Amino acid sequence: MELYLDLHSQPCRSVFLFAKAVGIPFEVKLVEISKGQQYTDEFGQLSIIRKVPVMKDGSFVLTESTAILKYLVQKHASSVADHWFPAELQQRARVNEYLSWQHMNLRAHGSKVFLLKSMFPIIMGSEVPKEKMCAAVEDLNQSLQMLEEKFLQSKPFIIGDKISLADLVAIVEIVQPVGAGVDVFVGRPKLSAWRDRVKKAIGEKLFDEGHEAIMAVSGLMEKMKSSDELEMLKQKFKKLFS
């Protein structure tokens, strides 16, 4: 099985960490988004969507991280522990509930803070307007509050006593703005304790391996200053943040 990944991407990290954590063998095919490698003809033949992650299992090609995660759980059901995506109807529904909610909430707001804080100044050549940054952080804070109050509550993990795909997908999104210098765990003891439990459940060494690239993202930003893709990225940013 081949996984086309860029570990600066949250969805890519979720697939990478899950496959590694449960012992599913795979070969990494690196796709560097910052270099525009997703727009090459070769990658386009693999996926017309031109986004990562992409899984290639024999001749079967699958896109979208949550679809890939569920596929891997079901294909390897005999060896993957049930708690990742429980067979019990209501517990599985809770995982799906979180996965459905997060995309337009925690993912959207965490990604925006990350892009504004780490990439906007380099790509656009100016600092982010203060009111725009404050609004983005406030949206993220509201999503984090919802994660704590609605999904986590007083439980060790989102659906109970053990880690699930919901926790995995949540943690990679929350670490994204941390990589840009916005430590969302400060002043949130419940969230911090949950993060520590997730790290332990995944394996701290593996967790750090999966997040090494995003925690060193400042180096990537410096390289982008002289990138041939800078103008293309500038046009995309104008559409996103105009």
C-alpha cells in the first residue's frame, strides 16, 4: 500500500499516525504541497482532486483522510482494536458525529489561524491586520470550547475511556496552530490533559515523529520566500483572505 503524504498537512498526519500506530505496512510517497507537486501531471493521473492524502492499495485509489481511515479500520478489522472505530452502533455514531462536525469548525478555524500566523506575512509581504487575526483566534477559541464542552466533557477521550479516530483527527488539527506559535493549550488544563492521554495512546515517539515537520514549519516558510510557487500562492491567499 502506498500513502501519498505531506506531513505539514493535518489530514496526512492522521492517516500516517494511525497506520503506524496499528502496524499497517505502507510506503510513503512524499508530495510537497509547498512546491506545488500536487499539480504535476503525474499526481493528476493518480487523483484529479489534487489533494493529499491519497491511498493506493493495489489498483484501488482512495482520497479524503476520513474515508482512508475508515477503509483501513475495516480492511484490517482482525488486527485493529475496536476502540478506534467501534462496531457498536451508538459509539460509532459518536465518532462519525465528531468527524462530521470538525471539518467546518475546528479544522477550518485552526487552519486559518495557522495560515494567517505562519504564511500570510511571507506570501503577502505584510503583517496580518490585527482585527483579522483576532477574529480568527476567537473563532478557533469557540471551536476549542465546543470540543471540550460538547465532545470531550469529563471523559478521558471523545467517546469514552479509549482513543478513537475522533481523538486522532482532533489532535492533528489542534497542533497545527501550535506549530505557528499559537499555543492553544495554555490556560486549558482539560485540553492539555487530553492531549497527553492521546500522545500516550498513540505513542509519544510516534506522535513527535508525525508532528516534527509542522513544529519546524518556520524553516519551510523561509524556503518559500524564494520559491517559484510564491506568486501562485499569493493569488490563492488573495482569494482566501481578501
